[in-house]
Amino acid sequence: MPSLFCIIGFALMLMGAGQAGSSPTSSATCTVQGPVSGMTSSPSTHATRSIESAGTVSVKSKITGTLRSVTTGSIMTKVSSTVVSKPAVTHEPLSAYAEELARIIKFDRQVLLLVREETHERIQRLVGYDGDGYQIVAPGIAVTVPEEKSAAVLTELRKKLRPLDCLAFIVEMNALLKTDKIGVIKGPDPYEILRIMHTDDEENGVFTSDVIEQLKEWEKIASFDIIGADNDWIELEFSRLPGDLKLFGEDVYDFSPDAVDDGPGTIEALLKELRKTKRLFLMWE
């Protein structure tokens, strides 16, 4: 019996030893090899993807999307809108002479600033005429401009000065120097231009008052502005021509024969030019 027990006990011990030897090894092998194998492929790949995902996608998205849109969009938009909507304001200063002139003739200096900025030329004292045909200083200003810019400058000045209760007109045309002089006076009455320039033909018994009276008669059948005057000529610009142009042409010839004879040559040619340009040049020589 003891031998049998010994044999059985020894067999059980061997079986236990075999199980203990194999099982731990197998278990260790499974436990170690499984996770190590898994970690060699899965965790490494997962880690790589996670880093790429976190680093590439997130970081690139922030840098490319956010920074670009903030830098390019916001900053450039602010700079662009600021520059465009708030341009630098520049004012051409008046000379000491112009400042003193404005004070003497009691002109709003804003008028002189406007004339200066529109023409970029030196402001002068307007010169008119007295009853004897002598030049005298007049209550106004003048500026000389190149002939080719005269029409555009006059149009702008007339438009901008009207709200300031001032009138602009051509006062002198110098064909030799190819310049025009533009005068500016205060007040809404266009006939004050003719009084200051003393426009007449006294040699033939046509006085300034006669010229004004005739123009007022024409105002009843037409609409026009006095855009130029000196002591012996006037230029009118019509916004509405007379209905009977033939009769009007004859009236013009009676009033200012030189307007036809020293101009287009015939009444018909004068009226053709009037229809085209809407302007009438009257003169007495």
C-alpha cells in the first residue's frame, strides 16, 4: 500500500510538475507574445495615426484655415477698407496775398480755397472797367487757366460756387498765350457781371444799361446764362433756345452786327452754330 501510495503520489507530483511547467510557459508565452505582437502592429499604427491625425489634421487645419483667414481676410480687409473709405485729405493752402485779398473784399475764404483747389493757379484781384473805359480793381477775384482746361474748370466752378452765392465767368481770352482768365464775384445777379465789366458800345450809343435791357427781353423767349464778359463782348450759354430762331437771328444782328460780320459771316451760319453749341458770342468793336 505504501508503495502504491508512493507511486500514486509520485505520479500526481509529476503531473502537477508537468502542468506547472507547461502551463506557466504557455501562459507566459501567450500572455507575452499576444500583447507584444499586438503592440508591435496595432498600438504603433494607432499611435502613428493618432499623432498624424492630431498633428497633421488639427495643426494644419488651424494654421491653414484660421491663421490664413485671420491674416489674409481680417487684416487685409481692415487695411483695405480703412485706406479706401478714409483717403488722405489735402488742401492747397492760400498765399498770404490771397488771405489778405479775401479780407479786403470780404470774401468767404472757403470760396478762395475752392477756386485754388479746382485750378491749382495763383489767385488774383479781379479787374473791371469804369465809365470811361479805364481798368479799375473790382470786388472779385480772378485766376488764369490754360485754354484747353478753361471750359471744364468754368463748368465745375459755376456748379460749386452757386451754393456759395458766387458767380464764375470768363473775363479774358488770350489767344497768344493760350490762356483764359476766370473771374468770380459775389451775389446771385448775373447782370452784375456786365456792370462790373462795364460792357457796352458807347461809340454807337449802346450803354451797359441798354445791353442789360436787351438781354432781359431775350429772357422772355429763352433761357441762358452769362458765362463770359469783358467791356466789349458777352458770351451766353442757352439751356432753352428761342422758338423762332430766324426772328431771333435778325434781332441779334440788329443788336450786335459784329457778332455776325466778324463771326460766322451770315445770320444762317450764326444760327447753325447756335443750334450746335447752344452758345452765342456778342461783340462790339
